[in-house]
Amino acid sequence: MKLIDWSVLKYFKPYGTSDNWGDVDKLDAVLLMKVDDLREFVGSPIHITSGYREGDVKEHGHGLALDIICPAIPLLDFYLAAERFGFTGLGVYSHWKWDGIVTGGLHTDVRSLGLKFGRHNTEYKGARWFCYKDDQGKQVYTTLNKDNLKKYNVI
């Protein structure tokens, strides 16, 4: 579902100077409302670092994902806050930067869970992962757990 009227969002506008939306007309309304609600909850600015990506075969290419950074709060607190808003995909990226400073950030999405998991199954939280850069600068995707968060100084 696409957002017809951006005025329903309290904090975000389609052509914000610090946000990288991609094609705003291709972004999912539910995703935008969830991120707007998250912004209200955390009480600090959230910056969109990546939105719709032409040619991406995954969630960004379908307008179902936003990469976001909130430099004012610790990354773990930001992740825990985002968990409250029903994103079906959440990735924690410890190495993302804002204004040249490593702040970390989140991939948020509203991917379909499919009938396999049951749309109303509150036990299943969807896709969760942790990403860091290795010694060669390559992104490494792994399990989002306490050990990995400690190892890479998120907690």
C-alpha cells in the first residue's frame, strides 16, 4: 500500500534534506507510518540513509525497507525501541556512520511473513540479524544475539 498523503506523518516529509528516500512514490505506507511512530517513541531525530532502490530484488526494491540511523541514542536502545513497532525484518548494523562518526543503524522492513509462519503469530518476530565489517572491510551477516553484540561493542 502506497502513502497518498504525507501529511499523516508527523516527522517525515518526502523531500527532507537529510533523508535518502529513493523514489518516495514507491515506499510502503505501513513502513512509513511505523518509522514515524518509532521517531515519536524515541524522541530524537531519525535519519533515512536508504529507501527505495531501483533494481534491488529484495525489500528495498519493493519499497518495503528503510535503513535508519538515530545518532542520539545507543544502538541497542534504538533496536529495542524498534522491536515494539512490528517490523517483520530488523537488522542491526554496528558499522554504519552518520556525519563521519560510527553510530550504527537499523535496516527496517515490512516483508511478508507468508502463511508458513502465520500472519497473526505473535511468537514469530520475523527476520532478525546482526551485521559488522570484518578486518578486510567486508560486511558479515550473523545471528543477532548477546554474544555478537558484546563482541562488536554494541553492548
